[in-house]
Amino acid sequence: MKKEIHPEYRKVVFLDTSTNYKFLSGSTKESDETIEWEDGNTYPLLKVEISSDSHPFYTGKQKADKVGGRVDRFKKKYNLN
């Protein structure tokens, strides 16, 4: 492996912005924000929109914000029944 061409791999804290769930993992992603973790150390903070705490596959809950398919939404939009 060539030296000086790979990004630095370090511990970072991921924050699920939809549930405020935090977990510590490794990443090469850069971040300007930091957070103090439970062990007293400060780590870079990476915000994500979805994680295992909010994903329907892991939670078993589906969001009901999309009711009906494309045709149903089209008919509702143009008052066609």
C-alpha cells in the first residue's frame, strides 16, 4: 500500500437527525463539528438523515406520508375520479 495517499481513518460520532440517536464508529469522512462522547473524549460529528434507529427495515415501522400510488395522487391532484 502506498503511503500518504489514503485518508485518515479515525473514530467519529454519527448523529441521526430524525431521532437524535448517536453512535460511535470509524470513518474517513471529514467534519468541522465535534462532540464530546460518553467516554469523555471529543470526536468529529457527522450528521445523517437515517440510521438503524430510524430506518423502516430495522424498526419495523413504515411512514404513512405517501398514501396511494402515482395514479391515485394524479387523480386527486386533478380531481379525477
